[in-house]
Amino acid sequence: MSDIKSKVQGIDPSAKARNIKTLVEETGNVYETLCIISNRANQLSVDLKHELYQKLDEFAVSSDTIEEIHENKEQIEISKFYERLPNPAIIAMEEFLEGELHHRYKEKRNY
């Protein structure tokens, strides 16, 4: 997962308008293209969230009182780093446009 974090550092986190014709070149269908991108975005979202929670669990302190709040600068920096990452949908779109996503179809059933 660390390679994804280093790779996305150069991606602009803001959404941009895209040319539909360039998106549809590979699949021939807008909906198939969006399905591929959304599936990859879901994978990225789950992976990044899991990784963030693992890193934040290292700082977890179990205490009996709710009033005690421990601020850890490392924990805050980790959280800010993940907040600055581009949206998983934007990352997935860039991967698709650069030809880094590989997809295949399940066998079609004849009903």
C-alpha cells in the first residue's frame, strides 16, 4: 500500500472535467467504465482506511476516564497526511486513464 501513497502525491486532489470519449475508448460503454473505476475506488478506500486505523491503533491508550484526552503530534500528522490524499475515486480515475487498471469479465451465462 505504501507505493500507492507515494504514487498519489503528485495527483491533483481536486475533481476535473473529463472527456467521455477518452474514458470509453477501452470498454466501449460509459457504465462499464464507471463500474470499473468505482470498484477500484472502493478497494482503495477500504485499503487506505484499514491502514490508517492500524497506524492510529498504535497510539491508542485505554483509560477509564473520558475526560483524559491525549494529543500526540505524530498521530495528528498521520491523520493530516491521510486527509490530504486525493479521494479514492480520483486516484482510481487516474489509474484507469494511465492504463494501470486491469479488468476482466466474468463468464456470461446464457439464460
